[in-house]
Amino acid sequence: MKKGWRVILGIVLVALVLGGLCTGVGFLTGADTQRILQNVNDHYRLTEYAQAYVGYFKQMFQQLTRLL
């Protein structure tokens, strides 16, 4: 089992390094971050999810403060 986790950790580290390299090359070649964020948001609706989770946490916090 220990060897399995080592393999998984290795794969994760390689993915992080490759992601960092791709991001760095993108910035060096003049990537427009606003356009990238807009495309990602159009496809995955990240701002809607973020707003929903913020609302959930606010409701949870309000419920917890009522209990105390």
C-alpha cells in the first residue's frame, strides 16, 4: 500500500509541474488571463458555483450562531 501512495504522489507532482510549466509558457507568450477566465467560466459556470457555496456557508454560519 505504501508503494501505491508513492506512485500516486509521483503522478500528482508530475501533473503539478506540467501545469506550472504550461501556465508559465502561457504567460511568457502573452496569454490574456481575462479571456481565459471568461472561457473557463462560460464552460464550467465557476462564478455561479462560488456564489452558491458562499451562500451555503453564510446560511450554515447563521444557523451555528443561532445555536450558540
